[in-house]
Amino acid sequence: LNAQNAGAAGVVVVNNTPDPIIEMNGGNNGLNVTIPTVMISDTDGAWLNAALQSGEASGVLGRFNGSTAICPDGSARLAGPAGYTEYIWSNGSNTGVTEIEGPGTFSLAFDNGICDAESETFEFDISDGNIPVIEWNGTALFVANMTGTDWQWFLNGDPIDGANIAGLITDLSGTFTVEVTNSDGCRVTSEPFELLLSADNERAPEGTMDIFPVPTRDMGTVAVPDYLGEAVLTVFSADGRTVSNLRINSGSAERIEINTGHWSTGTYIVRFVTDGFVKTGRIVKVN
């Protein structure tokens, strides 16, 4: 209202923090916000309350979580101005705020009992759902298949301080993942990458191991490879967190039973590490 009284041709309100809520209304004088007003956010979780209390600010949309590219498994929200008795969205919704979960072109018609109007259209696409692929070049880990705007590397499920670029020079062994923010602002996470380095920083040879049944509900069985000495069997979730960790000695067991009954559904990485080799496999948990 103050911007309108000062002679502004329009108002854009931006909120990029989830807290506090940014609100806009007609103030004590009520129904007199008549200039075009857009409320917009580029940050997940930020919320804008476009309570314009206006009978004349026609053809206005507030857009939440600003990008018109919807992240995989995500959504966007469009909101019409307050003060209307009827909202008719092109997707069939009839509330002031509508949830957009798929691609398409969307618009809003509304009526406040005195006049009606129709908004501009908004076109939404689904963001590229590429998952980062980690590779090792002998010195550094790097993402081989995509670019991004922000990066965060993790080791065994914990964020690595300062590891915020596309490559990671490391002499550490463990399970690495990377979270990449793509050009649409969507965060995508790689599958775990197992890196075991020898004393001279050479990567140990790898192989696969037998795990059954696939998928599993309550119990998974790991066929123990032939080895000498001590070995470590570790299970990681898809984001690199350690779910189970066992130390075993050669000859102690040919098979290892892993109770998966309390796990969440999804894919888990199993890593079997000895002094001479690394073997990996997967457990697919279903309900």
C-alpha cells in the first residue's frame, strides 16, 4: 500500500528464507491495493501470503518457489490474489493456491462478485532428473556427467568441510557421495562410490559378491568370498550413511545373515573389504 501511494507502477515481493512468512495486505484502509503485485520465492520452504485484499488488482499471480522447472518428486505452487469468491484454475483446482506436480501450462480465472479477470499463463517443465556419476582419475573424485551451481561432497554420510566444487582431491578411503544443485535449482545426489586406497594411493581391485534374495523383506544373505585374515562387511544407505558394520575373520562363516526387517525401503550398498581386494553388492529392501 505504501508503494502504491508513493506512485509505484507495480510491486514485486521476494522471500528467500523459510522464516518469517512474508505477508502483504491492504492495510488499515482495506480494499485499495490496485497495482499489479507479484510475490515470488526461489528458496524451498519459503512462503508468501498474498493477502492483497483487493477488488481491482486483476490478472495477478503470486508464484511460490520461483523456478518453472519442477524438481523430480517435487512440486510448485501458484497463488491467486485474495478477495475473490471464485477461483478456477486450468488444472481443475478451485482454491486460492494450487499445487503443480507435473508439466503443463496453467492459468487462473477469478471473480470477486464485481468483476472477473484471467491471469497470464505459466508453463512448467520437469527438471532434468540426471543423477551425478562419480569417477576416480587416480588423484581426485569428480562428477563425469553433469554440471551444477552448488556442490557438497560427503564421506561415509558426513559432509566434508570445504568440499564444494565439482572435483575432490582425496587420499582417504570410504564411501563418497555428492549432492549437486543443477541449473533448475534441484538437488540431486549420486549413488555411493566406494574408494579403497592402498598405502601408495592406488585403488584396490574390485569385484562383485553374491547377495540373495533380491529383493528382500526381512533377511538378506551375503555369500562370503574366500580371503585370508580380517575383513570388514559394511552396509550403506543410498545417501552414504552406515547402516551395518561387521568385522569377521577368515573361515568364521561362509554366509552372513543381515536382518533388514527394520530398514526403510530402497537400495543399499554392501562393501566387503580385505587387505587384498574390495567386493561390493546391493540389497534391495521392499515391504
